[in-house]
Amino acid sequence: MLEVRDLHSGYGEALVVRGVSLDVAQGEIVAVLGRNGMGKTTLIRSIMGLTPPQVRSGSITWRDESLLGLRPHDIAGRRIAIVPQGRRLFPSLTVTEHLTMLKGARAKDGWTLERVFGLFPRLAERRHHRGGQLSGGERGMLAVGRALMIDPELILMDEPSEGLAPVMVQHLEGIVRDLKREGLSILLVEQNLYSALAVADRVYVLETGQVVHQADAAALAQQTDVLFVRLGVS
Ligand SMILES: Nc1ncnc2c1ncn2[C@@H]1O[C@H](COP(=O)(O)OP(=O)(O)OP(=O)(O)O)[C@@H](O)[C@H]1O
Ligand SMILES: [Mg+2]
């Protein structure tokens, strides 16, 4: 469904993503693993049409249509959503305002406010709280809920487990599995090896902007020593 081929992308003179190719099929969870500064966010932002970075060459194809040159808004209109690194919430907007700012609370096919609150009862309890008053876990839920409100077929998640307590990471893993069961595709960027292996079907390892390893998650779980070396995990 998503097809990235020989993608080069970077900032000014600096090429950060250097020839990445990857695929995400319908209903598949694909993890991109890599240490700090390896180009994970640059890759995600390039797919979403966010600038900077600037895409230099290669292709990004979604349902047989090129996404290159489209604005983020147009890409969202093609049902691709992003859960950005650091969540990017608005401190002064309430939970409900975050969820409805893109399409209003009107009932619609697909994701509604009530359905997001069903998935995250905690957000329902906090619906009148402002972004700045939420805990890390609640912020993570809100970022995922906001992405769902555009009725995505593909969600790009940039380190959703970052800064979360283990129990919240597990909760989020459960949510990701639920979404997969509903047929959504997820491109999951992670530094957290175990969290990625817990949910992913396939894994790509990114090192200085290049894919240095790819495998089925089940196979990788049997040989984590490869990943330890690649990711500098000990
Ligand atoms: N706006 C920017 N301008 C210039 N260079 C940037 C910019 N954003 C990132 N870079 C550089 O690009 C490289 C890759 O950054 P990127 O944010 O893609 O890494 P990452 O894998 O997402 O890291 P992390 O795990 O820390 O989020 C780094 O060397 C970084 O300094
Ligand atoms: Mg990043």
C-alpha cells in the first residue's frame, strides 16, 4: 500500500535519509528501529510531506499514487495520519478540542469522538482538561486519538513509547494491536526494541539514513543479538 523507493531526504546540504526503500501492506505493522539521530523522524516527516526536510530523490507511493510534492493536508486527505514525536499538543486546548479541531464532533462513518473515548476511557474522563494538564500517558493517548479522527488507513507513529512508564507502553502496544485487528496499517518508529518486537510484523533497522537490516519480527525475536549490535542496546 505504501511503497518507499530509494528515498533521499535531508536538510540543506546534509543528506540524512540516504536511499531508504520500504513497504507497508494493508493491515501490517512495520517497525523502523534505530538509535538517536539515525534519520527516523526525517523519514516519517518526508512521507507525511512535512518540511523541512526536503526530499531530494526517490519515490513515495501510496495506493499507486505518488505523494511527492503533496502538502501534509492533502496527504491526510488520503487517509494517512501522523503521531508526531513529542506529541505536539496545544497546552491551552482541551482534550475534546484537540480531537475535534480537524473534523468537528459530528457523527460520521469511522472514527468519532465517542469511539475514541471508548478506546481511551481515560481521555473521556479528562475531556475538559487542557493539553498542558495531561500526564505523559494521557498525552500519548490523545496524540493517537487525534490521528484516528481523520479516519486513517495508515498511521505513522514516531516513538509513541518515548518517555512513558512501562505500564503505559504496554497499554499502547495493546491499542496498536487493536488497530491492526481493525485493518489499519501502522509504520512505527521506535528506539524501544522490545516494544517494537511486541507488535510489529516486520522490522527495518536504520543506521545513518540507510536500511542495514530487515526481517520478520518473529525471526528477529529469536536473534536479538543482531539487533543489540545494530542498535547499541546492551
Ligand atoms: N531541522 C533540522 N535541520 C537540520 N538538521 C536536522 C534537522 N532535524 C534533524 N536534523 C539532523 O538529521 C539527523 C537525523 O535526525 P532525525 O530527527 O531524523 O533522527 P531520529 O532517528 O528521529 O532521532 P531520535 O531518535 O533522536 O528522534 C540528525 O543528525 C539531526 O541533527
Ligand atoms: Mg526522531
